[in-house]
Amino acid sequence: MKYNVDVVRIRENEIELNGWAIGRDPSEEIRYQVEDADHEPIDHRFVRTRRDDVAEIYFGEAVDRELGFDIRFPYERGRDYYLVITDGKRRTRIKYNEELIRKRSSVAHKKMRRIMDLINMETVKVCLDYAKENGVRALIQKSRHKLAGIDSDYDYPEWYELTRPTTEELEAQRKAEWKIRPLFSVVIPVYKTPKKYLLEMLDSLRDQTYDHFEVCIADGSPAGESVEAVLREYARKDSRFRYTILGENRGIAGNTNAALELAKGDYIILADHDDTVTPNALFECAKLINEHLECDMFYSDEDKLDMDGGALFDPHFKPDFNPDLLCSVNYICHLLCVKTELQRKAGGFREEYDGAQDYDFIFRCSEQAKEIRHIPKVLYHWRCHKDSTASNPESKMYAFTAGARAIEAHYDRCGIAHGTVEKGVDFGIYHTVPKITGDPLVSVIIPNKDHTADLDLCMRAILERGTYRNVEFIVIENNSTEKETWDYYEKIQKEFSCVHVVKWEREFNYSAINNFGVTFAKGEYLLFLNNDTELIAENFIEEMLQFCQRKDVGAVGARLLYEDNTIQHAGVVVGFGGIAGHTFIGLHKSENSYFHRAMSGQDYSAVTAACMMSKRSVFDEIGGFTEKLAVAFNDIDYCMKVRKAGYLVAYAPYALLHHYESKSRGLEDTPEKVARFNREIRIFSERWPEILRDGDPFYNPNLTLRKSDFSLRDLKKEKIGEPYKLEI
């Protein structure tokens, strides 16, 4: 027999236990009993619950039997209690008292529990499959990261409890006075909703600290399965709750449109019938509107809620509005609020996008919005069950097909050239196949000092294996000392007429060297490239060019791997480590990153110039690289200037190369180099103080600046939104 008690709660004078138990066979019946200290049975409430996750791990498939339990019994302080679990042959007693509950709730115990949860045959099978596909080294790397994650300072429920509004704060919100008091219309389509879940959603709305709202519900359930009795009771007690019974299922879009017809508010908020919102959700929405009067579309962070409503997990801490990430995944999702005026302008929900109707709606609203903002707080709990796209994407394949069409329709409305939109790294993550307009010349700018073997590998890979042919190379010779280097230059220029070597004769200054090289370039697009890189994706130039050809994009970065196929660069967050750093460093290319961010096209504040494409016109407009930054942070500064000029900096994950990392340039290992590095930190900090103070808009203030893996902030070391304290 195997079992686990996942949740233990003491609420007033009652203990609540949630967990599961199984025998050798899924058909075995498990019996439960609660006993006192003398092992005498005591009265308790017992409900069996579905645990499809347990069934799939231990039996390889879903089973009809309910393997989980929810047990509640009276609790008296200072006394011992026992949960007795029996499978017919074996009997297990689990002791509970205040001291044991406190111990089992500790971080150390939870870490050990998570380690024990990994010890099963399913884990072995997954490991063998992963090693077969990716190699033993990748398995070791992934295992190391998994264990490191278990050893993190907080699990999310504990972190959430430490950061959620206190009772006093919620009470203060109820008494708040408003300059502008918008009416929110919470729009909910209902279809065969389990009563328990609908009650939880409606109660979470009734408990809001901001009270100027209405709830508009359209029930599209078939006859005999509607929830009219529940809706009628809420409407009778509270006039803010209004509903219509459709008598038929009009589909997700049709049901939502019917709910929209009831709305009279200034702003529309979309919610699903089986989720919940936090008590401060509408307060935070009203607060944002009062602070940003022009904002007509905004969204919040979210997490997931388990089936019994007792556990929160998988928080999604999002960036500020990120148009290219939106074309990779519907990251906005919940909680979404749109001004009614904008909603009417964009139109209602379209049934041809059922399953991704909200994705299509978000695109159409974002295309016409005056200002889009983000509330970096969890305001929405998305219930996760087996048939939900929150937990099992393959259960709604039609939704992802509709999502691809929604992206393509967005491109067409915006006049963006594109190829087909295909499945990315997972269902719900999309990759747009490049479609290049014309055949523009790309000038590849490569500084070089000796290291001709690296340079030759870099250029030949592009010339012989790369699929984009209209390129020229500007090799900037930087004080080489070996005769073989000069012989190589002569040879390669004779072999390839598109290779041009130009001579830089001053001291090393990365910014000045690249600015000098650009003066010889004839291309409409500039590709800054380190000599210690080698393409992996043969179409990496096309992948970058599809972004760079857009009018709103000024620079594009690539995904770079170390020689061992772990990530060297997947975008840059300003603020990491005090100034800036690469995301997901050391993660194996086959591992899942935070919400697949490493494999999603998106916008960042910066990318590395080890492989960075930029329009020549943008380069000239912003004055190229800042030559005061001779070695460090010049590429980050360049991207900051691109953004200041009104352009996006995009990250193209399918533009994949190896970066053998700084073979040409030495370490900062002398007093002179250290002094220069510190000086350049100071220069960058003085040029861009706002983003270092306020945070990177493409990151999230709830995530740490001390690691590159998008993990939660360690509240013992850094407050939410607090800049990394860097001594300059």
C-alpha cells in the first residue's frame, strides 16, 4: 500500500486532511478511520476525491476509482489523533498533534517529501526515456536542476501566504475612497458547471473588497443540466448578480457574447465558471485605473488551483505587455480587464475561434488599445483538472488549432509577413515559420584577433551550411600577432569574394571596433557575430530576419548554447546581478524553462551582441555602440538605445548557435581590467538609472534577480520589486 497526506490544515476546532492511498491493484478498496489517543473511533466527515495524477503515475492510466480523500474531524488542542488507512491486508496509523503538524509543515519536511515523491517507477521510466532521447549528460544536468529546485527556499503555497494581503490590508481596501469609481462587469459563460466550483467562483466575487461591480452570467447548459437554481438564489440575495438562461449551448464564444449583452459596466472582466479570483482582484483593477487614466486594457498574474480548491501551484508571473511573446503563447489569459469602449470597438467573441476565442479577442483588443498595462500580482486562480487546458493541453487540441489561426489573423490585420504558425516546444506554444520579404543583403560584422580556426569555422558554417545566401562578411582585424592569421586572411578573401578584412590599429574597444566595421558594410541589415560561434540552425539568419524586417523591431538576438548544449544566452534581463545578465544560463537545451520562455519568441530589454541583428537605419539613428563602454555592457546599452528610440528588441529562440564563449578575449584578471570593468558598471548605471531602480518591464518583480531561472524571490534576502544592491 502507498499513501500520502498532501495537505494538513487546522481551522478553528477542526483538522482537514487531503491526500490519497492505493493498494497493489486499482480495484482494491481503501478504508479510512479516525481514532483518538486511546485508539477509539471518532466521528469524522469523509469524501472520496479523484486523483488522476496518482492513477497515471502508479497505474499508467486513469482509473474510474476515486483514489483521493478529504477527511475532517473535530480537534482539541493538546490531544493526539490517528488517521488509520487499511487496504484489507495492511493497516497504517498516522499520528497527528500540534507538534507533529508543525514539523510536517516545515520547509525541510516538505523538501524531503518532494524527494520521496520522486522515488517511483514512473520517475525511472521518464529518466530512461529522457536519457535515450537526449543522452546521459543531459539527464544528469536535468536531475541536478530538479534537486536544486527542491532545495529552493520556498514552495509556492508558503511564499503566497507570506505575500498575500493581510486581513487588515483587506479591511483597509474596503474603506478606500476613490477619485474614479469604475463599474466592472464580470462576464462569465456557464456550461454544465459543477455546483461546487460555480459556488466558489461566485463567492469569491461576493467577497471582493471593491464593491462597485456586477456579475453577468449566461448559462448555455442543456435542458435539465442548467445551474439556474444557484444563479436565481444569488440574484435574489444580491442585485449585482444577473443572469440569462440560453436553453442551448451556443459554444464558448456564443455563450460569452450572451453574457456580454448583459454588461452595463465601464470595464469588462472575463472569468471562467470554475475558477476563483482573489478578494483584492477588483480593488487592484480600480487602483490601476485611477493611476493610469488612459489605460484601456490590462491583465494580472495568475496561478493554478487544485480540484478541491485547497492548494495553489504553478504561479505565472508575467512580463509587462510583450507583443511577440503573445504571438508565441496566450500568456495574458487571466485576469483580463478591457474598457467597454475598446471591447465594442474590437468586437465580440468569434465562434470560429472557439477554444481560443479569448486569444483572438486579446489580439483584436491589443491592436486597438491606447495603453496596455500589467498588474504584477496574482489576482486569479485557474482551476486545474484533467479535462482543463490548464493541466492537459492535448485534451483540447481544437483549441490550439484555433490559436494558430488567431495568430495568423493577427499578422494579417497588422500587415506582418509570415509563414505557417506551427506547434512549438509544447501544445499551446507556437512557432511562426519565417517568411522573408525580398532578398536583402545581410552584413556579418566579426571582430577577430588571431584565432583563425574559430573564425574559419564560424564563417564556413554560414557559407556552406547556412540557407540564407545574400551575405557579406566584414572581418575587423584587431592587432593580430601570428603570421598564420595574415596568411589566412589572404586565402579566405581569395576563396570567397563576400569576405572583406578591414584593419583596426588602435587599442581594444569592442564598441569602437564594431562601429568601425559598420562603415564598410553595404547591407541593409547588420549581424554582429562573435568569431567563437557556430550555427546549429541552418536557417538562423532567416529566423532573425523575420523579426528584424518588421518596422517596430530594431534589434534581434539568438539562442546560444555552450559546447555541452546548455544555455549560454536566451535573452537578457536588466537587473540580474545588479546590472544585467543572461536568462536560463546552464539549463540544458532539452529542459523545460519557466513557462517555456527559453523556447518562446518574445521581446526583451536586451540581447547579447555575440549574435545580434539590427537594421542599418536603426544603427545610424541611435549612433551605434557607445564607445565609453569599451568592453562590458555595450550590447545592453545598444539595446537600451534601440528601445528608447521606440523599437522593440526581439529574441528568436529558433535562431540557434553554439557560442564557445570568449575564446578571443581574456578574463578581467588584472587591476587595470578590474578598474575598467567597475568604471563601465558606473557608466551604465548613470545612463540607465530608471530601469535599474524600477525593474525590467520584460521581467517580473516577484521573481529573483539573484538567479537566471525565473525562480521566486527569496523573501529573506530581497523584497518584492527591490533592486539588486550592487556596490559600485
